Amino acid sequence: MPDRKRATRTSAVVARVLLAGFVLLLAYAVLLPSNDHEGLRLIERVSLQIAGLGLPHAPVFWAVETTANVAMFVPLGVLLPIALQREDRRALILTVLAGGLLSVAIELSQMLIPGRVSDMKDIVTNTLGALVGVLLVVVVRRLRSA
């Protein structure tokens, strides 16, 4: 087997393992009941630190929360196309759609979980995170072929 093909298969296996870990961590982070939402407390602490530099707290909180929601789905956008060994345009579009559908499922589930807050804005930011991950895959692929 040529080295390039072997490397692609190895990358796919590693991406599948990482993707499984990502899904487990994501489920833990967003689906467990919470009376005192630790994620929001962390975002609040970070935003207070940044606002302490003289910035208004509300916009800083929004920016930190939005950034966290985008960042949370970047790994999906990177790992899914690699795990599937498909980095063509259709696979990349399906990856972004999968990010959006997963986010919808999470938000709908959170409506039923005590202490969780469902926010439809998260669907947009999570899907954007999957898109950012896909764009990273595209950029790296183009750099490698150049």
C-alpha cells in the first residue's frame, strides 16, 4: 500500500477516535442536568475579567458566549470529513449540515433537561463552528497540494 494511502487511512482512524471522544465530551457538556450551569459561570468569569479592562459587560459576555459556541463545534467540522475520508465539496456541505442538525437536536433536548437553557442562537453559532472547521480542512488541503 502506498505511503500516502496508508497515511490517509491512519488519519481517518485517528479522526474517528477523536470524533467519538468529541461526541462524548459534547454530550457531557450539554446534556447533563444542571442547577448551576458551570459553562455559563465560566463564561461569566471570563467576560468579567475582560470587562474589567474598561469594556461594557453585556457585549463582552455576548462575545465570549458566542465565541465559545462557535469553538465548541469546530472539531466536528475538522474531524468528520477526515473520519469519512471524504473532503469533496458535498462531504464538506454535509458536515456543516450535520453540525446544524446536531445543534438542533441538542437545543431541543435541552428544553427537557432540568437546569438547561435552550437558545436558538446556539444553533447558528454551533453551525458556524462546524463551517469554520470545514474551512480549516479546505485551507490545509490547499496548502498541502500547493
